[in-house]
Amino acid sequence: MITFLLVAVLLAAAGHFKGRMDALVDLDIKQIEWHMKYDFTKPSTTKHWWYFGLYKPTFPEKFPFSTTALVFLTDRWHRAQFFMLKSFYLAISLCMSDSWIIILLSVMVIMPIIVGVFFEVSYDEAKRKALNKQDEDLPFQDDGGPFQDNEGPNDNTQVKSVPEKQIGD
């Protein structure tokens, strides 16, 4: 019974933090704070030795792991996401094991790795599909070329990440 109550409280906490995440997006606070994980005083060719060549961030990080494992320290949206996901992970782990070592390992290592790997693969695939779909949706002139006057879409309408949008502006 105590496990059920604890799981219910953790799911309520996850819902609370999800609400905060959505509010931060609706108020454009996420758009304002995105830059806090990057250090634009460094050249974009900065080496990120701490990833051992497995991950190459597009922009220089403000501190090691500020765009991955420690991103929750950079802005409110990622902090709310961190607590929402940890609440879910802990609720699931409490139902799977009685060992606090297994629960801690699941919450802090195993589940974040599983979710992170699938997030990266899905994000890249969805982004690639969105870019391809956008290219297909461009209207064409009679000569077969893309529509280029100021009244219609142009080739500069590709999907960009938040940092790319801000740097381009």
C-alpha cells in the first residue's frame, strides 16, 4: 500500500513538472533561456574532450556536459524536465525492485541512457523527415524550379534549432 501511495505522489509530481515545462514554453521563457547552455565566446570548433569523440555538440558548451547530462543546470525548462523524468523513473523503479541500489542505478543510469539514446535517434529522424517534407511542400514555377518571389515560400524556410535561429537573426 505504501508503494502505491508513493508511486501516486511521484506521478503527481511528474504532472506538476510537466505543467511547469508547458508554461515555460507558452511564456516563451524556454526561447529566452536557451543560450545558457552554450558559450559563444569560444570558437565553434572547440573540442569537447569529455565526450571521447562519441558526441559532437554543434556549439561550444558553457561547461562540460551542459548540453547533455548536466543540461538541467542551465535553464528552467530542462530543470523541470529533469524532475519530471526522475519522478517517472523512480515510480517505475519502485514497482520493479525493493533494492535501493537497483532503484538508484535504474533512476540515475539505466533509464536515462535508454531514454536518451532513443531520444537522439528519434529527434534526428524527425528533424530529417521535417526537412524533407518542407522541401516537398515548396510550390514550383512553370519552369520546374522552386517558387522564389517575395509572396511565396523560399529555400530559407528550413527547420533550425533554437541556437541556429538566434545566430541567424
